[in-house]
Amino acid sequence: MKTRIATFAIAISLLVALTLPLQLTAQHTRYTVTDLGTLGGTFSDATGINNRGSMEGHSTLPGDTAQHAFLWQNGVMTDLGTLGGPNSMADARPGESDKVGGRAETSTPDPLGEDFCGSGTNLICLPFLWQKGVMTPLPTLGGNNGAEGVNSRGQAAGIAEIATPDPTCEPSITGNPQVLQIRPVIWRNGNVQELPTFAGETVGAALAINEIGQAVGFSGLCIEPLLHHALLWQNGRATDLGNFGGTMHNAAFDINNQGQVVGLSGLPANTDLSFHAFLWQNGAMTDLGTLPGDIASVADGINSKGQVVGGSLDINVNDRAFLRQNGVMTDLNTLIPNGSPLFLIEAFTINSRGQIAGIAMQISTGEIHGFLATPSHGHGTGESAALAARGEISERPKVVLPENVRKMLRQRLARRYRIPGLWTPKD
């Protein structure tokens, strides 16, 4: 009897020993990485990907004096142009029909001297929809400027100015040229609908919209700290998603069709880097933490399977892309080939096929380019276990980003909120 029990115990131990590596590495799908290139300059940024694998973003032109929104399809980057000015940007996910939303400058100077597109041109910056080669401006709420993103039904979520000045945007206080109040909005069939902000707050932005019309974003005041409340809008009503104890850095960046929301939430310290990525579902906000050794994180995208992507930052704003699935946050750089010429800085978006897009640094040149990470179907669960056994799934050396890149990332945090003139992280 004792022999049979011992034999059974050994068998169980062997089974655990054999299956544990598979369980641990099943989530570690390997990825191939594509450098998206640029429109001729030295910078590009992939901000959204749909389920067809089409991506939108923006890239500098030759000379890096202007940037244009782009649509990337099947290896080809298409320049979407502008509304007459030098610059345009796209910051969300293209619709399934490859319709793109964003903001673009016109050739008309802003009558109030605002710099809504954040390019330093002080030109009127309008929200647009682009499809099949045509860029169409969308209406605002009586102000001069706006910006937006789109879902596959053609609904768009974003921001638009109203004609009322915002006293908390006084340039002498904030150091920026914003004058008018900015409201979160949804466009349906070309008509604009204003969404409510949190009580007493005058500024807000809808940053993403899902297929059933739920939108997420934030509201606050123009003066720092801007991001007071992460919000979910449904049927015209705003729901405060809560926070981790901080009164700044609270914003929701993406929502899937299951109503799961991701973003960042402030910690009680209320300092520039006191925020963590969150996942909100069923009325509860979960702190996703950071990668080992880091102090801050942001969740930028979530797909229909609940996979979350974003960035994890150390105290010096060295950012690295992460993928979170099955409750585990993994440095995306450990899941790509060891000899990759790219270091993946931040992942902004993930589609239902598990394709991930974001920004990366070319290690040899220091240039910042958009990337596409595609699951390698040749590496299944068993092969992942074999890779782990050979040490091929391991921590790549952490890259210390050049100062100019870290400065760009601090500015990118501001642009991510689509209100570049309202919140500028300190250098």
C-alpha cells in the first residue's frame, strides 16, 4: 500500500513538473516585429490597429518640420494629408472599413492664438474623418478646434471647443495659449453631441469608443492637475471609474466591446510619475502594477480577449512596452527575437488577433518608429516551453533611452490626452 501511495505521489509530482512549464509559458506567445518606417522623416508613431491589421498614426515628413497622419495597410503607409495646414495627427483605432479619425490643421490662424494641434503653428485645428482618400472636417460646438477617433460604425469620439472662455485656462496661470472650454463629444452621422463632464469640471475628452457606442476618457480643469476623473459615457451619462487615491493622472484610454476599460490612475503621492495602469470591469478598478524595477505604468489598449498593452516606466522615464494576459504583465521585449534591431518602448493598441502596435527605438540609430508585433503561430504552447528551456524567453537587457527620447515620451504623455496645450509634463 505504501509503495502504491509513493508511486502515485511520484506520478503526480512528475505530472506537475511536466505541465507547470507549459502553464507558465502558454501565455508567452512569440512575436515577429515589423518596423513601419516613416513618411520620410525620422519619427513615426502607430497609435491604433483594427482587426484587419490596418494601423493609423502619424509620421514626420522629410526634414522633420511637419507631421502627417497615416494609414498603414499591408506594408504600405499612406499619407492622409491635412485640411490645408502643415500638420495632421491620428491617435485612435481605425474603423473596420479603414475609416480614420484625427485632427488636422487648416491654413487659417486661430483668432484666439490657440495652438490646439500642439505644433507651434497657432492654426485652427479641426477634427476629421478620412476614408478612401478624402478628409472631411467635422463640426465643433461653436469653438474653433477639435479632435477625434472612430469606431467601425462610423461613430466618432473626441473633443470640441465651445464658444465660452475657460477661466482656469488663463495663459498667465497655465503657460499655454488655450482660451476656450473643451468638451468631450461623440459624432454620429456627422452631427456632434456634447457629453457631460464630472460635476464642476470644465474640460474633458472622450478618447475611445467601442462598437456599441460606449465611450471613455476623462474630465478635469484646465489648470494643473488636469486629469481629475476617468470617465465612462453610456447613453449620454458619465460614470466616474474611481482612482487609486490620487487627484491627478486619472484617465481612461480604451474600452472593448465587453465594457472592460483600461487607462491610468493616480497614486496618493500626486507627483509627475505617481500613476499605475488600471483595468476596470464590473464596477471595480484593478491596479495592474508595473514591470519589475519600475514605478509607473499606463494601460493604453485592450482587445476583445481582455489582453492589455501599455508601457511601464522607471524613475528616469525609461519606458518599455508590456503585454498583460492571464493576470501576468510581461515585458514585450522578452517575447521578440533576441537580435531584434528594435527596442519596444510602448504598446498603444492590440486587436482581436493579438497584433500589437506602438512605438519603438531603432537601437542603431536612435530613431523612433512605429512597430507592428504579430503573434508567431509557429511557436505554440509546446514550442514556447522548449524555448523557455533553451533560455530564449528571458529578460533582454533594459535599454536606457537617450535623453531626447525620454523628453519626447514626456511630451507624448501629454499628446496622448489629445489636448497637447493643456498639460505639459515637466522636463
